[in-house]
Amino acid sequence: MGKFLNILKNLELRPQEAFPELSEELKKIAISDGIQAAYNRLLQAEVILNVRKPKLAIYDHAFHFIGGAQKYGLSMISTLQDQFDITIISNKGVSHPHFSRWYDLDLSHCEIKVIELPYFEDKNINHLDPASISKDEKNPFHPVSKESGNYDFFINNSMNEMVYPLSNISVMVCHFPERRPKTYFYADQYSLIVYNSRYTAEWIKKKWDLTPHELIYPPVDMEPELENTQKKKVILSVARFEVEGTKRQEEMIHTFLKLNLEYPKIMENWTFKLVGGSDVKNPYLQRLENLVAQNSDKNIQLKVNIPIHELKSLYQESTLFWHLCGLTHRDPSEIEHFGMTTVEAMQNKVVPIVYDGGGLREIVDHGIDGFRVRSKAELFNHTLKLCQDDEHVRKLSENAQKKSQEFLRSKFEERIHRVFTKLLQTYKRFE
């Protein structure tokens, strides 16, 4: 690498003499290390010589769904738009209006590139699950790996360990290591592993035997536009309607129905609103819709794929927030890895009652700014008490808003700038 950088220095001073030397050096790199290595050196040379801005691509096989992990990744590149030319890589059709509507992010300066994966397209599968790939099958994510070699920086935001990074600098954002190493495991090939909570870091070490590099809590920017908005008797849940039901919306609906059955006077004016993203074909959501329809007189509402402005209004009007992801879990991946929507609720003075596990323990301080529970019975009891104690709700809500300040978007942006500025400085350095 030292000789190559010396050639670049000479290229600035005497380009006509240095160009043949550069060409010869690239041929040697191609012969010894491969064509991709030679191409990477050329990409780096262009950046070092200020021929162009560095190119960065971010990939997520679930960009076509609304989700906290996807908001995390897109918020990263929103922060980095001035430093890089950015491409968003998806396996399904998405658009700038989608991202604006879902996350209130202006990514119009970023290119969107859709790379369809024949393995899933031929089966008409919309939920691209890496866990479905057996050892006997070819890696369906190979086209994404190949594409990663066209950029200076490549970010894998989907914690998909089956994507091999070919770029000079590669970053894996691990929201949780969902699978143990078995087929096509390449997480250890990334330059940097960013993790979203201490809970996630613990399981990266346990499952992958890797030590991640950088803790960056997710950006939470759902602060109310209007102060002192009048609260209503609304219990809110915000979580994706996962096909597997891991967010436990069904269990929460049954808890709300039990509250209404046993304490009708106390609960008669309370409404339970469940918000989340979903694919069009979702048998779990269909089951929830049937359950709600069977209890149409119990003030339960399902709101699917709603725009960001409607979600903001729901946060501002709600009093309590439920989140049971992790209840009766069989695998640590089924526990909330962080809990962005819980922080969003707390920013709006909504008192959280959440499952006692995973990243939620890093957010909610039990009895101070909300409650952590281990069962539907505990959810039932804490909710019943709060529905009868306005003063306790007020104190908890104020504390919840204070705690939420630890996870502001501005702090996220500071950390992202610091990490990527350091990476870029190293990338552009001659030494």
C-alpha cells in the first residue's frame, strides 16, 4: 500500500509520468489480490485526489416495510448526505415519498437502487428471511455482495450476515444477531460493527463470538410540536405487526378485554389503539382484525401503515403505552432489542408499561418513569392502578420525558458524524 500511495503523491505533482506507473501498480494488485482489490485502490485514489465525493451505499432487505431498524439506517444516511454521494439499496420497490411519509426524512438527494433477488422473486416472497436459506442452497444475497464493491463505503443495515462486503470500508449495523453462524456467515468481514444497545452487544458476543465496536443508540425524534397537549384516555401500542406475532399484540388485546370485563366502570372511557406496519398478506394481522371485530363495542382500534403525522398525533393524545415484545419468548431475538417506539412515547409524556427484558431495561426505570412487567397479570395490575391515579400518571409522565432526552436524534447524529468522519479521515490519509 505504501508504494501505491507514493504513486498518488506523484500523480498530483507530475501526472503524465505517474499515470503509467499507477496503471502498472494496479495490474500488480489485480494479479496478487484480485480485480476487486485493484478496483478498490482506484476508488480510494479518486477520493484522495478529490476527483469526487466518496460513494456510500446502505442496504436493508426490509426497506419496503415500516420499522425502527429501517428508520435507524435511513437516519444515518440523512445525517451523512453532505459528506457522501449516497445510494439506498433495496430488494423491493421503494421511493422517496415512502420514506418521507413513513419517517419524515428528506432523502431526495440519495439514489435508490432496487436489486431483485430471483430466489425470492420466483417464489413471490415479500418477506425476505435469511433464516429460510439452507446449507444446500446458493446464497440468494450474492447480487447485493457484488454490488457492494462499487462503493467506497458500504453499510449493511439489515443485520444480514449473509452479505459479504467488498467495499474498502464496510459497516454492519447489528440491531440483533438473529441467527447463529451456519450458512454464509460474513459478519466478521466488516470493518466496523455498530450496535444499538448493550443487550444486543451481549448477544453478538454470545452468538457470533465477536466483540462489536461502537454503541450508537437509535435516533428518537418524536418530540411533540405543541406543548401541554390535552391527554385522552388512550392506551397506545406502536410495533410492527410481525407475522410470527412476536410483538404480542394479541396478548395485549386480551388484557384490555379482561380489564373491560372485570372493571367496566373504570375502563368505560378508555380506548386501546394498536399502530404498526404490515405486509399486505399477513395472517397474524387478519387474526387481530377478527378479534377486534368480535369485540367491536370495546373501543379497540387497529391502525396499519399510517403516515407519520397521524402517529405524532396519537402519541400526543395518549396517556399510557404498552409494549409486550418478549413475553413468553423462546429465543432472545424475540425480545425487544432496543425499543424506539417506547422512547417516542416517553418524549410525548406517555407512561410506558413494557416487558421487563432486552433493550427496554436500558430505557424504562421501573417505578420512576414507567413500569416493566413479566406477565399479562402485571400489565393488568399496573394499568388498573394508573387508570385510577391521575397524579401518579402525571409524575411518571414528567420523568419519562426527562429520561427520553438521553436518546434524542441530535445525540445520534453527533455519534454518527464522529464515527464516519474518523473513518473518512483514515480512508483519505496517505500514510
